[in-house]
Amino acid sequence: CAMGVHTHRMPFDPPTFTRLLPTGCSLGQRLEYHASLSSTMTAARELVGSEGGASLHGAVVLADEQTAGLGRRGRSWDAEACCSLLFSLVWAPAAAGPPAFPELVRLNLAAPLAVAGACSLVGVSSGLVKWPNDVWAGVPPKKLSGVLLDYDGREAAVLGVGVNVLQDMSLHPAATSVATLLAAQTPSPPGREAEPGWAGALEPSSPLAPPPASLRERLLASFCGELERLMRMETAQVVAEHRRRDLLRGQTVRVHHRTREEHDPRDYDAVAAGVGEDGALRVRRVGEPAGREVALAAEEVSISPLGPAS
């Protein structure tokens, strides 16, 4: 666990979360809490199957531990117990009927923005969205969160969200956590020089202050408020917010047609131009004339940032 202080691995506290929910927020009013699940997305989908989507709009299924967490394109999401925020939220606004495609596009854009906004509200303001739905943070940016949207084609969409909160990221050089980023903003203990990663190796007796109380509960409550705010907007407004937090826009990226680990002769380098109202990422192949862009669908490709465009 982050900062080596295992006493910070406290189970999620539903009453504290309920108290912290923004006034008037309809999301998160129902919370299904579990100490351990195979996957919150699977449990949320089963809940929709048994109770119907309309009555479950805004319901959250949360677990302190997942044994078979789901990621994009068949990947897994690994996390230590009580160290990550792992939840799924049912989206099925009853008044509007089943979510239509434009609403799903807006939801897919809004969800990582809501994660980044929630992180800002607890003190981590460096969150950027890496298309299609990851959140990276820190300097240099590293992966902080992943979001997955699943729609059954009938009555309800399920958002699966994982946020590294208290994880010790020393063994994960490509990722970071909220606690790691907050610790980096905290002065070193007396008599100890500041150095990258020093917080991850501290003993339990260290004078460094622990992470803010109820950090996971604060993040989830803030996420619910941010998502509801964003989903009240028009898609063009959400895209404008996305543009302000876009990690990839103006960057050279590698377009992968299989996975980032597998070579495919169709892969190529491109300059990212931003995300459109259809949720697709616009890119221009390196060497192609300006203005000649192609639209990429998240179901077909993965993206690796390579650095600023030359």
C-alpha cells in the first residue's frame, strides 16, 4: 500500500460516502458495497438483469477488492485490497428511455473527465484524459485511472471505473496513484532530503502525514457530482472540457491495431488532433499534409503517446 503504512488500508465506509455526496446529486444514492467481488461490472450487469435498468439509474456497485477486474480490449485490472477505488455505475435515466448512441458517446467522454475532476477536488489537479477513457497524472504523466463502458443494447449502460488511490506504485513505473501524487506535494520529513519516490519507502513510524481521511469516499462522492454535472451539458460542451484536459492533442502517437505489445504491419505514427463529438480521435499520419485527418474508433485501435509533435 502507498507509503508503506498498512494501517491506511481501511475498508470503504458507505455512511461517510453518503454524507459526502453533493447536495441534490442523484448518482450514488444506492450503493452496493462488497469486501470482494470478481468484477464490479459483472455484478452491476447481474443487478440490471435481475431488477431492470430504469430503477437502478445511478446505482453504484463497489468492492474493496476485485479478483477478476476487467480492462480495455481483454486486459485485466489488478489492485491490492482497499488500495484502489473500484466501482461500477449504472446509467439508465428512466425519463429518457434506453440510452441513445449520442448519450453513450457523451457518457464515454464525460466519465474520465469526472475522474480527473474528482481528483482535482482532493488536491491532484494534473489529471489529463488519454483517449479513449484513461486518466493520466503527474509530471511526467502516468496512468492513474481507467474507465470502461459496457452497453447491453437494451436498457442500461454500465461504467466500470478503477482509480489507483493508495497503491504503492514503486513496482509499476508506468503508473501512479493519488496518494503518490499527494505525497509528492508534501514536504520531506525533518532531516530527510526530498527525492523522487521517497514516500513509497517510508516506515510506519515515519512522521509523514497519512493520506487525507476518507480519500476513496471523497473521490467517489466527487465523481458522482462531476459526472452528473457533465451529463447535463451538450456534447459540444463536454468535448470542449475534454479539449482542455486532452493528453494526446498535439502529440505524436503510435496507432496500434492489435495491442501495444504486439507488432502489426498496419501500425503507424501520427499526430493527434483531438476528439470529435462522435467520440473518435482525429489523427494525421506523420508525413501526410496538414488537414488530411482520419477518425479512429476506440474499438479498433490502441494509442501510445510518443511525445510532442515536431
